[in-house]
Amino acid sequence: MQISGITIAICTRNRATLLEGAVISALSQTCEGLCVEVLVVDNASTDSTSSVIAQLKQAHPKLKHVIEANAGLSKARNRALREASQPVIAFVDDDGILCPGYASALAAAWNEWQPACAGGPIAIEYIDTPPPGWSAAHEIMRGRYDQGGQARLVVFGDYPEGCNIAFDRLLALEAGGFDENLGVKPEEPWAGEETELCAFLSATGRRILYHPELKVTHRLERRERSAAWLWRMAQYRGRSHFHVCRTYFKRVGWLLF
């Protein structure tokens, strides 16, 4: 079955300085015979995000924009699932940049593999310079992801990262969408909402795909590289992982927690 279109969804909160780059990288995607919709979900931003979006809409009238007043990344992503018009929805973070040809690569991968979810490599780009002692382990904490040069189906532990992940929209909705107990919230960097959804889809026999041509660059601001920031991220990632495991086992009927 050939897909007819893709929605690229960018959920954003208070990243006005980086948002334009993410949106332009999405708007530049083209693929012959494929509808590419770009959707921005403003998740209760309090900075100049609305002005940035207004300027982008003036230059690109087809850009779709909605406001999700309830703060929380999972709430914004669930709103995107409801608002999108295309059968496949690709999520990229507001500090991400899609590589040229991303939409074409995603359509080709979807048509070949028929997955429920797909994602690919995420490279790190520093807004200025990396701090002393910054290592690959730190980059992984901030989203660097690479499973090699061959496309393959992946299992729990190797699922795509949230900065670069696409879903069959109807399957995601039927699964209940993203767990709103997870996902970044104001002042609380919860994580793992995409992992929980992947785990459920996988448990119901659906395919989760890694494809090396689905490339995204994740730009890091200085504040995201401090020791305090990383320590807080590590704490919430641990708590999120526990929640994912507990919820996953309950959803598939293995009452181990």
C-alpha cells in the first residue's frame, strides 16, 4: 500500500529563537506525488513564538498552526495526532532540522516496510561550542541516536528517539496516543512517551523501523549542557523509564507491577 501523504508536526514551547529553522526545514520538503503538510502546535508559549509563527504563515500560507493551551509535550503531540490530515505523521522537535530529502526517504521506507513507526539517525549540533569534558555519553543523554547504516526492524531498547519519529496516525490514535503522564512538562523534563507508544504497538505485532536515511540534526542550547541540567534530565529519565515499563506491562496484560 502506497501512502498518499505525510504530516510533519513540530510541537513547540518557548523556543522562538530556534523554531524558524525547524519549520523551514519542514516546509522545504518535497516529494513528487506526495502531499507534505507542515503543522506547528504552539504549546502555551509565553515568549515571542506567536510572532515567529505569524511571520512564517505570512511567507508560507499553507503552514498549518494550532494552539494547545494545556502545557505538556504529550498533550501537544496528541493534539497534532488529532489535527493532522495525512496518514503518516512525523514528529520533529522545535530545535531539530530535517535533512533534505527526508519526506521522500520516509515515504519510500514506509512503502517498502509498512511499519507502524519509523525513525532514523539524530546528530548533535552545538549552537556555540561544546563545554570541556563533553562526551558521547552526554550527547546520547541529549538525543544522539544512530543504529548504523542498514535499515532494520528494532525492539525495545533500540526504538527511535522523539526528536525524529514518525507514526501511522490512525494506529497511534487507536492505541490511545501518547501517555500524558510522560513527556516534557513545564519545569519537569519527563520523557519516554514515544517509547511507551512504540512498546505497545510492537506488543500488538506492529513493526518499528530504523532507517538510516531519515536524518535529523538536534541543535543544543548552552543551558541544556550544564551539569545541573544533565543531572535533572538523568533523574527524570530514570523515573520515566520505570513508568514506561510499568505501564507497558499493564497494557499488554502482564501484571508484574
